[in-house]
Amino acid sequence: MAENILKKCRIQLRDGLTDALIKNLLDDLLENNVIGSEEIEDIMQKTKTRTDQARDLIDNVRRKGRKASEILLNCLEKQDKFLYESLNIDSHPEISETRAHSSHLPITTDKPKFKNEEYKMDSNPRGLCLIINNENFKNPDHKRNGSQTDVESLTALFKELGFLVEIKKDQTASAIKQLMTNYSKDRRHGDCFVCCVMSHGVETGVLGFDEQICPLIDITSPFNGDNCPSLIGKPKVFFIQACRGHDMQSKVLVADGSFASCIQKPGKISYSIAKDSDFLIAMSTVEGYVAVRDTRSGSWFIQSLCTHLKEGSKRGQDILGILTKVNNEVSREEGILIKNNEEIDVKMTPQPFFTLTKLLVFRAPKASFFF
């Protein structure tokens, strides 16, 4: 029986479960109705060590019996094939019965169902990754401390994923627009284009370091089918770390764009998500609200994105599944903003938009690996 397998390999499994893997398994178990939200909160208590969390996860599922244990084993194989195989689970006599039942389990795989369902991702380099980081502004009080941490995390991640990474710092609104036009005409495009923009922001777009607005449409439209034929049928991915308003969802550390006095609005500039196919635009927060950035450890959204994209790429997970996990993790974060000597509780939820037509899986080159 599957619960006996968990009992026999309990110690090795406990020691092999990383913090990220524990969270991923809990997400899968919740989705498959093995455990509930209250059980997850109990397992993930911050006072518990990683070892305690891993032990409680295993024991909680094992006590639920055979079917729950089978689902955990299937989730483990899907999430971390290396750990699964290192436990020699398939060598247990009980595994044949587990496999017999597993065909009836509601477990999905990350493999595409059809040959052409997944975007091609094997060019060398994979493509261009442009990182725009507006850290310093005309008003020195608006410096985005901690943003360099995000740059370092994104650079390391996309280099490992096989992208040619280029960084542009402290760009004006007009310079950002011109950069987009220039890169849309770049002859070095591979299978995918990635653009990460980190700045202060408002409802209508992001701010240049001159504190003027660059509308989102000016960032994305140069890459549509009419303006960028070389990327037709290929994914265009934009990660935007910036506020989209001044309201607090409740609990934040630093609010990108939370200053109002320096923003001159020459009339509301409307924008919409590009209607063309093969776009993914992942915003750090929902419209109307601030985004969170810690002055030392970086932004909640970018740091969570880097963690889950790094882990997910190893397992062949598609980007939308990864972003769902990012939404889940970021929405659970808590912070406090000190404003006018008053503590304000703040929370945050990212928001992706997409017109992707296939699964988008960031596959690192075979010779690449993560440290």
C-alpha cells in the first residue's frame, strides 16, 4: 500500500523536501482535495522548521490512507523526478498496486497533449531578455532601494535559461518607448522575447526616471505582428514591477509610485492589453493598487517569480501554472508600511494577462543547470 511506502521512506523524504517543494506539493494536494486550507496553515506555521513542516506533511497524508498517499507519490514524481527516483519508490513491492490505482487519480501532467501544443524553445540563445530598471529618479527621495536585488535575480535566472540578457538603467519615459522600438527591430531574436520593466508606476503605465508616464501600450505594441514580423507566432513576455495606483490592499513595505505630488497627469491615458496573439503580460499588482518592494530583499513579485520559474523550468511546467503559484505565494505575504508614524497593513496580488496560443515552457539548454 502507498501509505506503507511513505512510512518506509519517511526519513529520506523528509530530508529531501525543500521549502519550495513543500509549498508546491501542498498546492497540488489542495487542488486534488487531499488536504484543506486549514491543514495547510497548520503545516506551514512560521514557528515550525522546514523539517517539522515536511514531517507534518508526510504524516498528515499517510494518516488519510491509501488513496491520499498515492496522490502524494504521484505529485512528488511530477514535482521532483530526481527526489522521487532517489527514494527508489518503484522498487517497493507495493508500487504495482499503487500504479494500478494511479490511472484513476485526478493528477495532470505537464507534458503537452499534442505535438504542436508547446511553443518551440530550443534556439541558441533562446532569445533576448531586456531588463529595464529605473532605480534613481529626478527627485532623490523616490529612489527604489532594493531594485538591484531584483536585477541580479532576473539576470542570473534568464542567463541560466539560455537567454541573452541586456540591462538598461534609469531610462526616461521617451527612452523606454524608443528602446521598445529598437528591440522590436533587433535581428538577434530567437524563440522568445522577454522584457522586465521595474519602476514606479500609475494606473496608465510606468514612470521614466524623469517621472513622466510611459503607457503600457507603448511598451507592448512595438512587438505585435504588424511591427515585429520576426516574432510572429513566438511568445512575447513582459514582467512589470510597478504600482498601478495608490490604494493599499492592506500590508506593504515600500510602495512603488505611492507619491502623488510628483506625477503630472496631462489627462488620463488609456491603454489595453495587446489584442495580438502570443503575448503574456504579468503585472506585479492589480489595477488601482500599490506594488510591494522590500528595500533590502527586493520586490515580492520579482523574487517569487524567479524562485518558481527556476524550479518550474526544471520540471517542464508551463508559465501560466508557474504564475498561479506566484499569485498564491505573493497573496499570502504580509508587510507593514510606516507612513506618518502610522503602521499600515498591506497585502498584494499580482495579475497576469495573456493571449498565448500554446503552452509556454522555459526550457534551459541541456548543458545548463542551476546552482
